[in-house]
Amino acid sequence: MKICESCATENSEDAIVCKECGEKITKKNSNIKQQSFLSSKRIILILSLSIIILVGIYFIFTPTTDTPINVDNPQILIDTITINTIEKDWLENNSWQVSTTIHFHILNSNNFDVNITDIIYSVDLLDENIYSKIYDGSSNKHIIKSNGELNIVESFWFLSEDDGLNNLKSENLHYKVQGTAFYNVKVSSSYTQNGLFQFIDEL
């Protein structure tokens, strides 16, 4: 195939003049045009293959946003449980309302924030002559910063009978707090990873 240098029209191999413009066609000009055309096609093909390979490598070695990550469960400790007031229950003659405060201390060892969505816990008294389970409760919506800690204060009250009142006034009460904490971690704008863990502490 011979290509006219003047108008770029394709002519047969035995053509001497261009069928379109009438200009003389030389073999040399035809080969140059053909070689240039083939070189351009090779460059385009190589670039296309390179782009396809690079895109494939990116998707192979780049994790998707829905890939779960390793999360170290936060640590929940109980700093103190304090009895604030003991008052006569106006509904029950032989009962007393005991106002109490519990101090949680939560540690996050991860290098990202952890959102505690809910802490469901129970408080037991371990001393004799006092009803063991004194409270079931929950605490929610707490964000612990990366490699940080958080203090939470919760207040509650429970009823005590007359025969356990003297024990409650002791300064050496022993408690056990146990429960389950639910949390989530924002992995990406479209994916949140959920988790839970159990905890127990005595003081």
C-alpha cells in the first residue's frame, strides 16, 4: 500500500501517481508513512498494556475498604465504687435507699479511635449479710481516642434492708463488677466494624 505524501490517500503498490490528487508517489515516501503508522500503533498498544498491568497490580495489593482490621479490645477497670448517701425509703418502712457512684477507667491501646456503643454491667457486693447483686445497668456512647484513656462516672441507687445497714457503713466493702461492652471502629467512610468483649473486675 502506497500513501500519497500530499493528501494521505491510500493507493495500490503499483501506483505511480495518486488517484486522488495526481501527485507522483515514490516508494520511499510510501515506506516512511507506513513505518510511521505502524510505530504509532505499537506505542499505543504498549501504553494500553502498561495501564492494564498497573491497574491490576493496584487492585491486587490495595485492600478493599470492607476488609476487617485487627482490634485490641479496650480494657475496662473499676477505679472506685462509693456510697454517697443512705436515706430511708418512703415506700418501704424497713428499707433504705443507698445512693452509689461507680468510676470506670477504660484504656485503648489501638492507634485509632474506638467508639463504645454500650456497656451492660452488674454490680455485686461480696460481703456477708448483704444481698449480693445490687445493680444492673448500662452506659453508652463513649469515644476513646487512639492510645488514650477515658474515665466514666455512673450513679445508681439500690435498696437495703435494716439488717444490712451497718455493713454498708463499713469502709472496707468489696465489690465485683462484670459485664459486656459493645463497640465499633470506623474503617472507612462506608464501612464500620463492630465488636464486643466481656470484662470483670473486683475491688
